[in-house]
Amino acid sequence: MSNVVSLFSDTQKYEERPIVVLADDDPSIRLMVRHVLESEDFDIVEASDGLEAIKAVEKHHPALILLDAVMPGIDGFTTCQQIKEKGHTDIPVMMITGLDDDASVERAYEVGAIDFITKPIKWAVLKHRVKSVVSKVIAERKVQLLAYKDSLTSLPNRLLFADRLEQAVVRSERSRTSMALMLIDIDDFKLVNDSFGHDAGDKLIKAVGQLISKSLRRADTIARLGGDEFAVIIEGIESADDAISIADNLTTILEHNVRLDDQETYTSASIGIAVYPDDGKDARTLLKNADTAMFRAKESGRHCFQFYKPEMSVSAMERLELENSLKAAFENDEFVINYQPIIDIHKNEITGVEALLRWQHPEKGMIQPEEFVGVIEDCGLIIALGEWMINSVCKQVRTWQDAGLKEQSVSINLAPRQFTEQDLVAVFKQAISEYDIEASSLAVEITELTLIDNLGEVESTLKKLREMGMKVLLDDFGTGYASLAYLKEFPVDIVKIDRDFVAGIPDNREDSAIVEAISGLTRGLKLALLAEGVENERQLDMLKGLGCQYGQGYYWSKAIPGDEYEQFYMNQIYNIG
């Protein structure tokens, strides 16, 4: 990819005033050529011999080279050959000479010249040929430019970035200086696309590209790698402190309210940094390590930057192995559903059951969802897995009803992306129809985070599900930051107290106060209350005293397979606790 680095600036320069290198040992010829071509808006760089011509080409990267065939030192033919051997194959060469024999013409073409003009020069012919050749060069370079430019932002694309990174490494090695590679990813970009549409997403990408560009030096490189990911190359840094200063500045600048048509959205970015030569001595290693650091920045809460550390690679490899194992697990039917009873603690009756996903690993045994659900979401399996779970639960309900368990209501945990990336109502309707069960046999559980982050879509979907006859449970209540503001507005039937608060009662004063406050709040809003993680009678007694209606936990049963639950139900329906 020769001379890719200069492609952007050269193309613009050629359009404004193309540069022509003119090499001829006759000053009068140079004077006349300059006069003719400068009147046509060409810039002329003169050389009196071949060596000067080669230096001028290296310095100016012209649109065209005019070479006299006969010059002192090295002749025009040799000069042309050496220019081409140095990698300047994209610069056309025209030979000017008093030689008009066939051998000279043939040799000119053999060494790489594209045209041959004999002396005495016909100035109109020269002018026409030069203009024609340069116009073709500009057109070709515009086409080239499209291959190296991102069409949305007009920034260098991944292809050009790869070349610039390679050259930056070479320069840093030669000068024995450090260099920082930063990968920048817009936080929650998918939410913008889902909420405002792809046109708004494109505008946000352009806005972020402009913000980054304005904050960098002219010598720095910024590229869009694709999607919402950008790359920045900072050369000539003295220490990691320089990179910290730049990254900190970028993080602040990218914490920005961006107006998208009539909508305003908040944006921020996560940045991963790899430094040459400490974090890699070649472009590939630097890119891999910067990407690893960026992923860690995302995991650390976003809106921050992280430098690469060797232990990150170990973590990244472990995560990759986990992703691959999860994909295999899905294909090999290694996921199972266990069911934990929900008890009416005042009537001492089973009133429902929660469906809980588990991974039956062939070597590690049963794995809890907190160890893998986040990775499932990241690697794009959550929608397919969620749909599988809905269908599996409906099938199990059908089996239980056929066995005589008529009053079972099974609650299913839903991921945020299920509300934004699929028609959740249609999925439930299809499964309910296929297994011939009532919608009232199902309930859905959502977390506070799902409620808050996907406000409009969640509310609309939940209302439709409730209209079908399904109940809605708000899970992990008390762990979020804005639940109180939404409780009275959203279609919620049952609030679940997070097990972390239940675990501390009645001995922990703070936990007891929180549980009492939540109980009072739900009573005032006429919402049912379900306590998770009930493990002993003292907890149960306090919950009863506070007016909590439902309980769930090891006090009654752990989560068990569907066939075991059926037996549990039959054995315990008249004798719970």
C-alpha cells in the first residue's frame, strides 16, 4: 500500500494546484515549461539532474514527473527506473528529449514512462498532454481515496488505519520513541439506535468523530474502524503520563450532550490504550492489546479509560473460551430450567413457581446464571436463549397441567434486549398457542435496570402482556436508584425484595428498616410483596408481621428440575413448612 499516508492530503492538493517535477539540464527549457504550465495552475518544482529529480519526488510526491532523457550524471531513463524502484509507481512520468529513434522510445516505456515528447517542444501539445495526464491521476486517486476513507465520517477507514499504524511503529522504532494506540467505543450506542433510529445513530457517530478530531494534534491519526469504534494513534510521547493526559481529555470531551434533530442524547466513551513498545512491538499486538484494554474499560463501568496490562490477556482468553463454550452449550442442549416454589406465607400454600436458568456443564457440573448470563448477552445469544426458555416453560406448564397441577403460575426472567430486539408479545402468543395454555399461567420478571433503561418499550410491552392475563414482577427491588419514581406509573403487580436485604433480618437494623420501608411503600401502592431468600423461621415471622404476602427460598425448597417439582408439589400441597 505505497504512499497511502499521503493520499488524503495529496488528492486535495492536486485538485487545488497540482505539482509537477520538471528535470532538465537546460535552464531555458525549464523556464519555458514553467511559464506554460504555471499559466494552467500547475506548481513547478525544478531539478537540473536526475538526483535532484529523485529528491524532489521524495519530498513533494507530485502529480506528474517530466524528465529530460539526456542529463548529466544519471540520465532520464535511469532516473525514471530508480523512481519506480523506490515505490512511486503511482506517479506518471513523461520523457522530454531530442532523441526520436525507436530504441529510445521503447526504452522510455520499458523503464515506466507513460508518454514521450520530442524536442523541439510543441507547447500546445505539451500543455494538452500534461493536463490530460494529471486529470486522469486526480480521478484515479479519488477512486483510491474511496477505498481508504470512511464514507460516513470522511475519516480514514480500517484499511488506511492499518497502514498508518504500521508506519507509526516503524517511525517509533527508528526514533526510539514511544507511541500510544487508543481504541474508543461509544457507550450504549445500541440504545441510541434502538431509541432514535439508525439515522440518529449515524449522526452521533459523525458528531463523536468531529469531537475527537478537534481535540487532537494535526500530526495525530484518527480513524473509524467500523460501527461505533474509533482508533487514535499518538506518536512521539515521552511517557505513559502523556497518554493519560490525552485519554483523560478525550474522556471529558466525549462526555457530551449531542442534539440529534429534535432529540438530545447524552454520550460518553470507553477507551483502551496500548503503548509501544511496552505493550507490543508490532501493529497486530498493539491493536489486540488496546482492544483488550477497551473491553476492560467497558466492564469497569464505561466512561473511562484503561491501560493494557498483561493479566488482561489472560482474562480475555478465559472470556473467549467461555463464549465458545456457551455457543457449544446452546447447540448441545446443555441449558436446563429449574423451578423454585413461591409460597403464600399466610395461607401456607404454593401459589406459583419461578423458572431459573442453569447451565449443565459436561465437566464443571451445574453453573449458576450470574456466571454466564452477562457473556451470553455480549455474544448475541440472549434473544435465542430467551425464546428457548419461554417455549420450554410453556411446555413444562402443559406437562404439569396434564398431571393435575392446575393452579401453577410460572414467572420467567426477561433480559433488557428481549424488549428491544424482538417482538416479545408475539413470542409469548405463539408459545401459549402451541402448548394450549392460558396466559394467566405465566408471569414475567424484570429488574429495575430494565425498567429504567428502556422506558418506552418496556412499558408498552408490559401493558400488552398484562392485557393477555400475565402478571408482572419487579425483581431485585431496592438495589436500583430510581425505582420509587416508577413504581406508581408502571404496570407492576408484585414487588420482590432483594435477598440481600432479607438475609439480614431481623438482626440487622439497617436491613430490617429497609424491608419495613419497602413493605409500607408497596402497601400504600396496593402492590403485592414477595421476599426472596427466606431461609429460617425468624425471617418468615418478621415478614408476616410486616404484611408481606409471598416468600421464596431454601426454607421451603431450592430450585429443582421440573419432574422433581411435580413430585414436590404433590407431596407438599397440603403440608408446607
